[in-house]
Amino acid sequence: MNYLALGDSYTIGEGVPIFDSFPYQTVQRLRSAGHAIEAPEIVAKTGWTTDELMNGIKNQQLLNTYSFVSVLIGVNNQYRGRDPQEYSKQFQSILELSINKAGNRPERVVVLSIPDWGCTPFAEGRDRNKISAEIDLFNSINQLGAIQYGVHYIEITKECRACLNDRTLVAADGLHPSGKEYAKWADQLSGAVVRHFK
């Protein structure tokens, strides 16, 4: 098996060792379950918005087909105050690219919802409710896109909000998830692969 992970700082695992990122933890879980899988191929960069991810995909030398693809993108669209309708259109283009890279098998693509950075220490002094409401809006858009394109959707945002009262779920930078939080995402993603991608 091989795995393409598309996204931004959350996919890279900003603030934690690379092996604590959710793509690497997903691969570790699949290997532990007896699946032969290569290290994840990651197209992601801290700060990327949907259009920047699209350009990153197009400028990368990728394989023709992957066993499965994960997509987690949109927090920087929200952070920069970008238009939700623009996000919707660009997110659909990313889903089309992802499905193509999954061998035109939408069932091999998994979208993860955007975490709520408004619950992190980094957001101290900001309008947390406004941030959360905007994250919810962007997640309603990517969830609708996932339904329309027939790809899997993993909701991680609600559980991520526990970091407001549990500092162990946040990396040392006070903004990004810790390896402990990423482990929860990896559990769900690897579980989806085992259940649905046989």
C-alpha cells in the first residue's frame, strides 16, 4: 500500500517530531496490524490555503495512483478571512485531484474536518466563539463536498475542542496538536482504511 497525505501544518505535524504526525502514526498502526505500507508521501506546508495546496499538488512529482489519500485543509482560509464560497470551489477541485490520485476511486479518499485552533492557548485573548463558528462553517462546506463526491469523512473537530481544558493535547507551540491528539486522528484514519479499503 501507499498513502498520499494532502494538507497544511496539521498534516506535517508542526510542533511535534515527524513520526508523531497523524500520517506517520496512521502508517505505524497499519503496519502493526499486518499491512504492508510505505511511508506516507506528504504534500503539505505550514500556512497553506486551498489554492496553495492545489498548486503544491500540481508542482509535485507524484505517483499516478495511491492506495488511499487523506485531505485536511482550510484552517488558513479561515485564519486569513478568506471567502467561504472560494473555499468551497477550491476544495471541490482538491477532491477531484484526490480522487484522481486514488485511481478514480472516491471510496479511497478520506477528508478530515478542520480542528478548532480557537480552543488552543494561542487563541488566548481572541474571540474564541467567533473562531469556532467560522471553523464550523468551513467544516460544513468540506463535509458537504465529501458527501457530494462520495468520499469518507472523519469528524475530529468536536473532540479536538477538549484541548481547551487539557494542555496535553497541544504541542509546545501552544497552537498545533500534540502527538497524543494526532494519535486519535490516526486511530480513526487507520480504522477507516482497514474497514473500507480492502
